[in-house]
Amino acid sequence: MTLIRDMCYPTPHELALAARALADEHPALARLRRIGASRAGEPLWLLSVGSTATATTGGSTAPNVLVVAGAHANEPVGGATALALARHLIRVPAAGTTWHFLLCADPDGAALHRTPRPYSLLDYHRNFFRPPGPEQPEWAPSLLPPDRLPPETLALTRLIDELRPALQVSLHGTDLGGSWVQLTRDIPGLAEPFGKSAAELRIPVETSASDASGWPSPGAGIFVMPQPGTTADGPFHPEDTRLSTWYHAHRHAGTTAIVEVPMWASDLVDDPAPHPDPRAALRVLAGRLTADAARVAALREGAAGGTDPAAAALLRAVDWTLALIPRITAEWTGPGAPAEATAAYIGSIDAFGRRLSLRAAAMLLRVLRAEGHPTAPAVDRLVTGWCEEFADRFQARWVPVATQVEHQSRVVLAAYDRLVAAGR
């Protein structure tokens, strides 16, 4: 693995300090304000940049763009991208538009996922955390009734209602694979600058991303989500995507783009060649995932958790992840499994399955190690082996953080430019 030689992922506290310094340096163009608090009482910070950023919200008619970072605790690149975009927009303002950056939508989750300098997939998973769906700010509305939504979700939806953004962008990242974009509505022409940026920066394009299985694709790596009132969501989502905060912007005629960028790249998710027997391959992948999940579930029985809040959060996430797997494997082996598919599609599914069992094992290991449980060394060997197999199978190569940020920033700006050109 290539070591990080550039920047590292900032923590929520570091993001807030940097944003405060930026607002202090440019008081006429930038403003930092607290828009809510997490369940643990951590502040949710919004950095606004533009000619009307320092004005009171009421009465302003300037169009707004909302950029959300840190919605998934294990995807830390978004905060770095948000700061980079804010600095760029101070240097090169977008005429007539104010940009707003939610620096970290889930600071509690970010505090549990600690990987500022992941030198390898194993290093990344040593302190891995991804909360269960109901505790994720963007996903919670698709899984919980309105009276049980977490404060992070309520703060985000209030912000969307306040800003009425023409464009909302959610910054995400994947551990290993390629880059892709999901849209709640098509943004015509986005595929060209997206593909150009990926090619220049040597980032593969996920042409058949498992997250977007069955969705329309107007261009390589661009996927349009199901619309409200259409048929059910894709097979790999226990949530209904259309109830997420991504669609909340539709109440105000807005469009949301979710921009994914990998930490480690693999050309296997960018291979357009037809796969010789996708159904057989999916049966093999389903069998492996079922067996791997059973190993983790058996080890899970030894974890007590106790009263430690961090251990309880980790175990909730383990249980949530394991509960997803039977439904997923049933889809892979059911009548809806594709008879024809590309090598990229099978590669994306392979990576998706590997990360599910690996994440569950990694989070379980943190609990067992903290408890001094005798099975911790065995789980450590399991996590180590799975990380090595994952990296070897996909010929993983590190994407420097600065390159991740550059690509994500380019795609965000291109989405805005194309949206403006389309007259939305």
C-alpha cells in the first residue's frame, strides 16, 4: 500500500477551527453558525460563503447550494472537500449564489470512527465505525417515524427548509472501488466533466455501482434514483431512499447529488466486459457472504457490551449489519438475479459483500479487545486476513486525500454549473 504523503482527514473539531479562521479572515464573505446539536450535545456547524452569507436569512432571495459532509462516520473525505470548496469560492465567487457547508452531519459517529491517516485497509478498519441506519442523519427518515428522528436529522431538514437549496450535495466516500454520482433528478451533461475528472486523476468509474443497482444511468457512473410514487427501491437498500433527506430538497424544487469517491481505487469496478456467468458468480458470492456472516455472528455471542456507550453503539451497528445480509443474499440468488451483467457489476457486488462482513467483524473486534475477551486475538486474525484478501483481490491502490478532494470538488462545481445551464 502507498502511504499518505499529502493531507489527512480532519476531525469535526479541526473542521470547526478551520472554518472559524476562514470566517474571521473573510468577514464580508463567510459566516460560521451553529444550527443544532447532536445526541451527545456536539455542535453542528454551518459555514456559509457568498455575497449574502453574512446577511440575515430572512428576506434574502439569492439562490442557495447546500453541501453536507460527514453524514456517514466512516467516510471522512467530505469535511476536507467542504473546506476546499469554501476556500475556492472565496477566491472565485459564484455570482449571485450563496454556498452553505454543513461541516459534519454526525459528529458523534465521527468521534467513534478514528482514521485520520489510514495507511492500509487494515489500519482503516482498526477503529472502524458506521452507525446502524436509524442513527444515520440522512437515512433516519426512511426507517423511523417522525417523532423518533434523531436531532441531527431534524437539524438537517430544518436547514433545508430554511435555505430551500436549488442544489443539495451530499459528500460520500467508499473504502475501495471507484467513483460514482447518484442524483434525485437527472442533471444533463454531468457525465462528461465527471468522467474527465476521474480519467485525469486516475480514479476508476463505478459503471455498475451496487448502491444504484437497477437505476437509470444517463452516463457512465451517473445514476438517477427512483422517483416518489414509483416502484419500490433497489434490492440492496433496507431503507427507502425516497424518504431520505436527499429528497427533502424536492419540497423546494431542489435537486440532490451524492458524490462518491474511493479511498483505495480498483480497476475491477470499471471493467465493461461481459461477465461469462453472472448468476453463478452471484451464487458463489452469496455463499461466501453467508458463511462469513455466520462466523461473525458466532463470535458476536461472546461480546457483553456492558454499560459502555461506545461498546453499545458498536454492537448495535454489528447487529444491524448482520441483519441485512440474509435479505441481500436472497436477492443475489433469487429469480431477479441478472442473466447478463458486466465484470464491473460483479466486481462491485463482490466488494459490497466483502465490506459488510469485514465491517461487522472490525466493529466487534473493538468491543472484544476493550473487554479483554479471549476470542479477540482470533477475531483480530480474521479481520487482518479479510483486509489482506480484499486489497489483493481488487489490486487496491491508494488515492491520496488531496486527489479525493480534488475530484469531489470538481464534480460538485460541475453539478452546479450544469444545473445553472439547465435553468433550474
